Amino acid sequence: MIKIAVVDDKQSYVTLISEYIEQFSRDNGITCEVKGFAGGGTLVNNYRCDYDAVFLDIEMPGIDGMSLAQNLREKDSELIIVFITHLMKMAVKGYEVNAFSFLLKPVSYADFAAVMKKIHERVRAKSELKSKSIFVNVKTGVKKLIIDDIYYLESRGHYVNFHTADGTYQTLGKLCDYVSALEPLDFCSSSKSFLVNLRYVNEIRATEVLVANGVATLTRSHKHEFKDKFTTYINSSRARV
């Protein structure tokens, strides 16, 4: 199932996009759950990371679409944001919040379906990734870690700390024991002591990387490759768009 929010101050567009979603669902045998919003206030104030995608009008009274997108992105780094606008130049600004795509008004079903197909592919790929896991030895026994929930790995002496969505887990071993398995899954070394999940990178600074709720060291010897791989990751994410 794909959970989708549609936000537009014009009810006619909320209805149109909702009908397009229903048509796409019927045509492709995909289950979608849709909720429409006449403005962004209700959505952002009660947002609990409970949507896969949002179709968002940029030009709205009160909280505009770009401000709303920034608020949603701060709460949910994985949310697929698709802007709907009359003006191409407004859509370009969407990359500031890592927008997935944009649709120009008036929106045709053909244009909508092309974007929706890519949304489906992204959600399906994310679901497949969530099914991948690794087992590590911890103090209490053996722990199964969902790879998609791992923010970064940190080497400390003879141990490796796994910083994850539900806590930090320590296991005896070396960071290099996990590199070959995790690098193909969008992980990259920021130093000899850190292996970072690129999907959770919030900011790259001169000597550190902000990852989810933590900080990874970025050394000079790894900086160029790390930035290149992160750029490739971002571009590939948009290309899957």
C-alpha cells in the first residue's frame, strides 16, 4: 500500500489528483490510501511520518508549499515530495528540500501517471530494503538489525557500534568486516572509523557529517570520495524519479 497526502488550497485540484490516484490504482493493481488537505497547517501540525508521498501545491495562502515542505522534510527525511505549480521556476526551488519531482498545472493524467509509476518503484524498493537484515553478536545474545534502520557504524577499539533507529548496539569486531556487505546498499566510509548510511545524511561539513541524530568524522582522505558518492546517491534517487 502507498499512503499519499494531497495538499492544495483549491478543492478542485485535491479532487482531481485524488481521482488520478484512484485511476492509477485501478490501472496498475496497486492499493493506495489517499487523504486530501485544503491547506498545510493540519498536515504539518499532526504529522507522524505516516505518509509515503505528498502532492503539494507551492502557491497557497497562509503556509506556502515550500515552507510546508521544509517542515515536513525536517520531520521525515524519507517522505516523497511532489510539487504542483503553475511556474517552472518555482518547481526548481524544490531541490532545496530534496523534492522527488514536480507537475505543472494543468496536470494531465499522463504526466501524473509517469510520476506515480516512479513513486511506486521507490516505495517498493524501500520495502524490499526493509526486509534486508544482518545479525550481530551483542552482550545479551544475537541481535537482528534491519539494514534500513542503521544510521551509521562506528569503530571504537576492538568494537563496532551500530547506531540505529531504535538504539546503539555494540559488537566485537572490525569495521572492515561490514564494508563489503553494506557499501552496495548506499553506505560509505567518511573515515577509517565511520561507515555512514547515505540516506540519513543531513549535512556535510568540513570535518564531520551530520547523520540522523549523530555525528560522523569526515577526514581529508575520505572527503572527496564521500562527497562524490553522496552526490551520486542523490542524483540516482532523483533519476529513479
